[in-house]
Amino acid sequence: MDEKLELRFPKQFLWGCATSAHQIEGGLTNDWSDWEKSERRTKHLQKLNLNPADFISGLAANSFVEQNADIACMKELGLNAYRFSVDWSRIEPQPGVFDETALATYLEFIKKLRAHGIEPLLTLWHWPVPLWARDLGGWQSGKIIEPFLRFVEKTVNYLNQEVNFWITLNEPTVYTSQSFLAGVWPPQKKSLLAYYQVIGNLIKAHRQAYDIIKKIDANNQVGIASHNIYFEAKGNKPINRWLKAGADWWWNDRFLKKIDDKQDFIGLNYYFHNLINYKFGRHHDYEKYSDMSWGLHPEGIYHLLKDLKKYNKPIYITENGLADKGDQHRSWYINEVLQKVHQAIEAGVPVKGYFHWSLIDNFEWSHGFEPRFGLFEVNFQTFERLARPSAQFYADICQHNRVFK
Ligand code: IFM
């Protein structure tokens, strides 16, 4: 039998999982929860013969209450890091009025993480905004920036003692295109102008938030989680290469370059490969697909990491995962992706951590509760967490700091 090759990761590599507040916490009132129950949304789902109740985040995985259950999952995996977000509407339900109990609950959670040797990576904004911020015009209006910075300052001041890593924005390009160009997420706009305005406002917000977070503590490490796609030019044809250069510039690099002097690390969220053959397309014969029909292409992460080396900053893989209810491909995918990550590290890319999306099943935005991204299955009636076989597989990697080839 062939001996397996052990690929060891650098000492102090962060092994984590990632989640976000709206997707797991439950009990939130923000622009998303409002939209989920709106007439427009309800009618749309009914037309598709879907039950609107399955698309309302509601109590989600009840994680705001089930802190200990989530931490028990992390312990079972042997994580030394965890990426999660706070929810702006929970912390600042009314403009300028902060909920100290909510902040205290987040602080308590973070202290528990630390007590278990788990380094928190805290995302400040993972898409929803409070209703009052939506009513100011949301991210399309420059009026949102000042309140956003006020929320950032308050939250960072409150939690700073326990948190070193701050992610200001999650996947700004995905949010902007889904919410303001494709019109599928709230506020369901389809406007190029709005799209440009929102990107501009998010860039401004990050840049100023960066200064605030560094002023509070110069040792803080600040970045964003960027959803980069591996664009591949088929056959290396000139037209395909040209399209790739444009897509890389617009989708992968533009935002990161605009904030390059205001970020300490690069956060990479990796899910997609796009094979360009005279046009963009996800259509390609992949060996395996997720439950959402996303083609699984582990190799893409290697190319993206090599490319991100140019920023000359530490890189954290802040998300990577798949919807796989039956857990058929998750272990395979994790193993393949991590082999590629290891290859990138060997090639000199400073990758410092990997966060699997996701720790537990959660609310997958407009797709509702059906896609199951969790290493742990969640029973959404009892909120019980149950390890899928891949949890054991990932635990073995985290606990031994290695994968096998
Ligand atoms: O669930 C999302 C997450 O909120 C952002 N990144 C992609 C994940 C899977 O779609």
C-alpha cells in the first residue's frame, strides 16, 4: 500500500470555522428579517411553490442563546480560532442608543472563547443593517457612513481587550452585486448607479473604520473578507486572457487595491472557479458538485493565493466550504483544498489560517435553511447540534496541524 505523505502546516497556524450573526443567532430585527417577511418576498416564493416560512431566519440556530453548544462544537474540533460576526441592529437598535446587554453578551462569549484557547476574528458587518439605517437610504446613501463608524467605535472600544483581529466588511463585492445589481437580495435594486454608489460608500466606510480601530489600539489587525473567484482563461487564448485580466481587476482586486494602505491582512473567501471561454461561465465538467450545484474546484485556491501574494500581507482564508447535507464530499473537499493551501505556503505565500464555512448549519440568505454548510448538523426545532462525519475528519487536521496527500 502507498505511504501517505504528511503535509505539515506552520506552527501557530490558525485552524478555525466561520459563521455570521444573521445566519445563526436568531431573534434579529434588521433589513433582512424585514425583507424575509415582506409581501414581495412572500409572493415570489409562493409563485415558486415554496413555503415562505422556510425562508425566514427567525430563531436560526439560536446561537445567541446557545453559546455553550457552539463552543462545545469548536472544542470537539479542536479549533484554535473562530470567525463570527456581531449584528449591528442588536447592538444599536435605535440611532445612537446602544444595547449594553447585547454588548455584554458578546463580550461574555468572546471571553469564553479565549478561556478555551480560541482566538476570535470578529466581523463587524456581515450584510444586514438596522431598520433605521436602511431608512436613511442604506449603503446607497453616504448618510450611513457616520452611524456605521459610531457603531464601529462603540463596539471596538467595548470588545477591544479581548479581540485582536477585526474584519470590517464581509464580501463587499458579493453584497453589492446581489443587492444592487442583480436585485435578488434586499433592497432588490437593479441599478448600475446604485451599485457604484454602494461600493464607493463601503470603501469609504472601511478606510475610516480602519483608522478608528487602529486609534483604539495600534496592535489591532484589520482587514476585510474578500470573495475572490478563480478566473481561468481557457486554452490561454488571448481573448480569454483579456477577459480574465478584466475580471480579476474588477472583481478580485479593485476593492482590495482601494483599501491597500488601510489593511493589515487579506481575508480570502473562496468558493468559485470561472472558466472563461469567450464568455464567463460556471459551466465546466467538475468532478464533484455541492448541493447548490456549485462546481467544486479545490485547485482554484492555489492560484488565488499565489496572486494575493502581491499584496505582501499575511493571508487568512476567512471562508471556504460547501453545502453538503449528506456529507458526501466535505471531507474530500477540505482535504483537497488544504493540500493546495499547503502548496501555496511552500511556494512562499504567507497563509496564516484557514476557517471552514461553516461550523454549524445555518440560514443561507435567499436560499433559506435548505443548504447545509455545517460540519455540525443543526436540528432547527430543538437546536441540537450533531457532528457530521466530516467534523471528525477536520478535527484530526486541526489537532495535528497537518493533512495527508
Ligand atoms: O453563507 C455565505 C456567507 O454568508 C458568505 N460567504 C458565502 C457563504 C456561502 O454562500
